[in-house]
Amino acid sequence: MIPHSPFLSAADTGAGGAASQLPELAPDELLILPVRGFVLFPGVVMPVVINRPGSVAAAQAAVRQGRPVGILMQRDAEAPEANPGNLHRMGVVANILRYVTAPDGSHHLICQGEQRFYVENFVREQPVLVARVRQLEEPDEQSQDIQARFLHLKGQATEALQLLPQSPPELLATVANAASAAALTDMVAAYIDASPDEKQDFLETLDLRARMDKVARLLAQRIEVLRLSQEIGKATKASLDERQREVLLREQMAAIQRQLGEGDNAKSQEIAELGEAIGKAGMPDEVEQAARKELRRLERMPDASAEYGMIRTYLDWLIELPWQLGEEPPIDIAEARRILDADHFGLEKIKQRIVEYLAVRKLAPEGKAPILCFAGPPGVGKTSLGQSIARAMGRKFVRVSLGGVHDEAEIRGHRRTYVGALPGNIIQGIRKAGARDCVMMLDEIDKMGSGIQGDPSAAMLEVLDPEQNGTFRDNYLGVPFDLSRVVFIATANMLDTIPGPLRDRMEIISLAGYTDMEKLEIARRYLVARQLEANGLKPEQASIDDAAIAEIIRAYTREAGVRGLEREIGRVMRHVAVAVAEGRTEPARIGKDDLAEVLGPPRFEDEVAMRTAVPGVATGLAWTPVGGDILFIEATRTPGSGRLILTGQLGEVMRESAQAALSLVKSRAGEFGLEPAAFEKSDIHVHVPAGATPKDGPSAGVAMFIALASVLTGRTVRSDTAMTGEISLRGLVLPVGGIKEKVVAAARAGITRVMLPARNRRDFDDIPKDARDRLEFVWLELVDQAVAEALAGAPARREEPAEAGA
């Protein structure tokens, strides 16, 4: 402690008032020096700058009286004045070694920390801040844990100092000569790169082990940063050295080329070729002006410039795009019909719509054609229909897959400022097709997503709008490109995920699943021949008869399309290919009886008769994104208290349908010969099997009503009948959607009789003829008709549920 500092100026000693009139302090009282964003530690010498009058007065009084000061950090560094409520309670007692007043009026102290203290309470705020404190002694621990931590921290501190670009030798010596764990910990905490709040936390951690662990963890992080910084610095230096060497070599090469008279000529020839190509590309005036401007920039730019390659690539894109319309071949409607019939079996209404589309394009080639969207389950031929349209129109075909696209730049392209920028998929597809009037298939348009990079479906609005796509602007090109002559055809499995504005720009053409007869015909015409070729077989080496194909359709596949059927036929052909490769020469004919050996036992069986052999089981019809399907509704009655139990992972709407069906049955209890009191003594359990599959929608209302009526009356449901329709509490049968898909699924499952809402008669013409011929249709207006048509005449004998508690 220094009783009087020789650096205290005369002006300070005469300033007088507050400092000289300070009364005597008690032994446990301490002058407080508030500081901002700074923490002093015991045993550490640090400079402190003060400016506030109270702090200056406290420092001057401490120097005159030879007193120490207590340094406390403000909680809020932005607060203009320090008050007891804004100060931390833990600080460090410090001796003022030097006091200097700078020419700018600021006061500079050199302070040495002595020991921690805790503020019990503040006894005076004016003229200087005084607090009653409790000084905290540092525990002298010499345990093995402390010694191990001490050695570890010393090694860390030494390594961190050595990693610094300019390591202070005196600090290295101080770390090496540190005598105690507490002193080393406080010194490292004082000099480490940490925030003031982190340092205050170190100061307030009195337990030496915990304090050493905190400091060691933070120091380990700083060492990793220093190591990484050092590695980056080395890599950057090596990269700069390599780049400088490359620039030097290029300059030498350019000088040699100039001396030989080659460099300028080569670049001039390249510029001339580009200018000629721009002239021949047939660009619109606006686009050609932009291309010529970039060409002039390229001419003035050195070959070694990084932007040289970017501009050259941009000009190549502009030159290679088909700006002009080629000679459009005339559309032959009869030939178009032949191509569609040759490529696809069935789909008569779809083919008729495509022929109408082609006829309009033939009569009004300059008109704005609608955007077609083929919607249907997988494997029904949506993508191949687009290829057939391109063949029928005599145009180039290009397919753009949109499944999983979640970045708007995939549609509009990236701006040229980005490294590796490219145009979007639309412009890339047109360049690939080489024609501005190509047929572009936008596959899986329902599977586009959106993310932080934007919404690609919003970018598609301009592409698919005939009023806007004539001036489509790709971000990479930066100039408009006319898409109005492109024939866009989209495909989707389900329409729910397509945003409304985008769906509104397209004409939806629905493709239902195939019936078994249609699948048999498709396999006979296309699939068998394709799999023979795919597996290296000739028609005389292998064949499969119709009965075997029909058995594959019935027992080995269950789908709306024909992809699974083609895979199974491929398995059969591979079985034959193995025998042929082993040297067998006689032709192989696969029959129905051979399938079990090749494909294994049947995977699917007809469950309808088995499921409906007891009361309480009804067969419903459901729509799914991959086509229609049959749905079994099972109901049973057990002793209970009148509860309705629903299982099978049913959605909210389907649960409400079950509740409505039960209420409707209760309202007709007299007609069914049921006692109303029987409902209060029984629990009704409705279950829809395949519980792992979520189910929802109102169209199972009729099936649920029939299942409940069946279980309560003991009458079985006809096993050849399936049903669909929404019900109301008045007993009306309301229309539902997906009739075509549901009826096709019923025919495929072996159902011979379907009950449909009478208000769905408008959908009858959409049902494939084969399904219409094989099924008997019952049109329902009231649920009473459903009871009369679906339930067998005589009730089945069954045990009545026992009384609850019996």
C-alpha cells in the first residue's frame, strides 16, 4: 500500500471539498469504486479509468488516507450513474499503485487486487460510496484434486499463450512461476477472452474446485478456436501463395502470347464467333441487346478474370436456347387416335379429351391451350400419356420431375451473382428439348414442398398461366422467355396438396384404377413383351398364359395401376431366364399351377365371405390416394353401460359418422324390434381393421349403420354387397366423392353388388364399362332401403349378452 502517490496532481489535492471532508471509516467499511464492464481479480495488477465525480473523489480520498478501495462492477453498463441497486455484491479489495490525470481530463489508476469481499450493506452514497463489507479469505487447499487441476490449468494456459501470434514472454514466465492454484486460476480468469458477466461469475465462485473447472472449460474452448484460427491462417496463406503463383504464370503466358502474336488473335476470334452466334440465334431485340452488352464486357475483360468464365457461360446459355419456333408439323387426328390406342388400353374418356385438345390446337395453333393435369393413383399411365401426346403432335418431349422440389430457384433459377448459378428446371428442360414448342411433362406436381428458400408452387403460377408465361423471366437469364408455345402437362397422385391458385390454372383429368379385365389386357399387350425384352428372352423361349396372369392379378397384387403386376411378371421371366442361361432349350410356358413355385404362396385372399359370415360386419368402400379400396366395418355388443367404443385409428369425421349411425339405429329401435332399454345395458364397439392406417371421411356412414343394425338384430350382411354414402339423422343417404375409384375397387375385390347414394347417379357414366357390366347397382335415398337390400331376411341365432355384473 502506498500512503501518498507522487502522481497525484496539485489540482486534485486542491479540488477539495468532498475528498478532504470525508469522515473516518470503520475497520469493516470500504470506499467503493464502481466500474463498467471490468472485473479485477486478487493478485492481478490492472489499469482502471474513472471519470465520474464520485469515483474520482473516492480514489483521491483513498490515496490521501492510504486506504484500499473496493472495486465493484455495475450490473447495467449503460446506466449513467452507479447506485447500490445497480452494483454486484461481490468485488475485490484493491490498492491504488498509481494515480495519473491525463491531459483530456480522464483519471487513470493502476490497481492491484488483494482479496474478495462481499457487501453487507451500503452505509453512505454521498459524497462518495461507502459500504460495510465482509472480506473473504481464499481457502488454502492442497488436496490431490486441486494439485491435478492446478497442473492441468497451467498446461492449458501455457498452450494458449503459445498459440497467440505474439505471446508476451513475461506472462509466460508468470504462469510458469505461479505458486498456488487460486492465484493461477484468478490470473487466467483475468486475462482470458471472456465477457464481463462470465468473469464476474468466476469471481463469485468461491469453491476453488468449481472455479478451476469453469475457467478450464472456457480456456479449452478458446484453445480450440486458436488452433482452428491458426490452421485457417496457414491454409489461407497457402491459397494466396498458390493464387499469386497462378496469376504470375498467366501474366507470363499472356506476355509470351503477345510476343508471338497469338493471344489477341485467339481472343478476338472467340469474340467474333460469339458475336456471329448471337446474330444467328434469332433472339428478340431486348435479349440480343443484353447479349451484345455482355459480349462487350467480355471483350474488355482479361482472360484470367473469374468473371470471364461466368459471362462466357451466360452467353452460351443465351445462344443455345431455342428462341425461334421451328416448322410445326401438322396434327393428324386419325394418327393421334392410332398412337393413343397403340400405347394405352382403355381410358376411352381420357383419350377422347386428348383428341379434343389436339383438334383445338390444330384449328387454333396460336390460341392459348389449357394446362392439362392427369390425376390418379400410381401406375395408371399418367406419364406415358404425356409421351403419347408428344408423339401424336410430332413434338419434342421433355420431363421435369418436381417431386421433392422445395426451393423457388429450382423453378426460376439462381441469380448470376451466386457461384455455380444455373437457370431453373423449366429453362433447362427447354434447352434439353431444343424446341420452344415442346411437350413438357411436369411430373409429381403435388409433391412440391416449401421451405426457407421460398415456395416453388408460387413460382409455378407464372409458368402455368397462359396470360403470363409469354414473358416468363428466369432469374439467371434476366431477360423474358416466351413459354406460351410449350404444351404443359402435369401429373399428380392427389389434388389435396396442390395449392388452390395453382390447381385453378389446370384442367384436372382424373384417371381411375384399372379393372381386372383391363389389367389382363394390358399385361397381354404390353407388360409381357416388355419383360421378355428386359430379361433377354425371346417370345419362343417363354410365355405365360392368361389364367396365370389373372391369378397374379387376383392373388399376388392389390393396386390401382399395373406396376406391381409388371414386377411380378418380371419375376416369372427371371425364373425362366435362369433356366435358359443354364442351357435349357425347350420353351417354357408358365401356367396358373406354376406360380406357387415361382412367386411363392398367394399374398392376398378374398376375405369378403369370411368377414361377413357373422352379424355385425359390413363391407364399405373407401377412396385412397392410390385408388379405391374395400373397407370392413365390424361391430359387436357387450354388457356395459351404453358406451360407444371406436377403434381403428379413425379421424374425427369418421367418429362423428359412427355416432350419427348409432343415434339413427336408436331412433329406429322399434322398427328393428329392439327394446330401448337394451342400449343402456350394452356397450357397442365399432372397429375398422388395418388399425395402422389412418381413416377419415363421412362416406362410411351407410356401412356403419348397416353394421350396427346387423349386430343389434342378429341378421348377417350379404357377403356380395359393398356400400358407401354419408347419412343424416333424418335417415337420408347423401352423396360422396370418389365413386369411380370405389366401384372399380369393388369389382376388383370380387363384389357383385354395390349400394350407392341415389344423388351419385351423375357419376355412373364415369365408371368403366367392364365394372358396370360386372356389378349390380342399388341406388339409395334412405337408410331403410339399405337395411332392406343389405341384411339377410332371417335373424341369425346368437347368445344375448349377459347382464352387467352377472
